[in-house]
Amino acid sequence: MFSLSETEDRKIMMEVGSWLWKLSLIFHIVSNAIFLGITFVFTIGINEILIEKIAKRYLKISFILVLITGISGILLLSILSMSGMDDLTSNPIGQSVLVMLFGYSIVLFVISLALIYKGEEGRIYKRLFGIMFFNYLFVYIIQAYLTK
């Protein structure tokens, strides 16, 4: 049959891992950016866009983006941990990963609350989007501080 040497196998595995990392990072950054943009618009938005029909539509889009962020983040973390990240609290990158996981959990909880909310009040949607926006902003500031 067809067999490769050990160094060729290793090169192929490194190339596949490299492509997985790049694609996961692209999906992660793009979905985060779009989600942050949507939450920013609804946080500072006027009351005409905060009606339930429009807010629910963008909440569903935001939920899909948060799921893409989570899946790509898990893939990125698994690739990162392949090199031997034993203790996430021992280095700044691990600490920023923990902060991102905590912030993601808060956003997932708040977006779930927003999806089950059945009301007409725009100010409730504005506050929920505001919590998500400022949470992400705070996580990015901490991440930039830890990994500078």
C-alpha cells in the first residue's frame, strides 16, 4: 500500500492543524466582531429599532454568532492545549482564556434570557444588549492587558 515516513506524517498533521487554527480563528474573530457590532447598535439604539419584532430577529442572529464563537473557541482552545497547557492560571494567555470563558458564560446566560423574554418594552432589550456589549468590551480590555 501507500505509506509515508514519520516526518511526512508529522508535516501533514502540522499543515492540517495550521489550517484548522486559521479557519477557527477567522470564524471566531468575524463572529465576535459582528456580535459586538449588533450589541453596540442595540445598546445605543433609538426606540424605533428596539421593538420586539426587530430585537427578536437580531437576538436570533446574535445567538447563532455566539454559538459559532463558542464552537470555534473550543476548537482554538483544544489546539492551543495540544502543546501542553496544564494550568490555565499559570500564564497570561491562560488567564485571558479563563476571562474569555467567564465572559462567554455571562453572554450566553443573558442572551438566553433575552430570547425567552416576551415583552414589548424596548428598554429591557436595550439593557440586555448593553450587558452583553459591555461584558464583551470588558473581556477584550482584560485580554489586551493580560497578553500585551
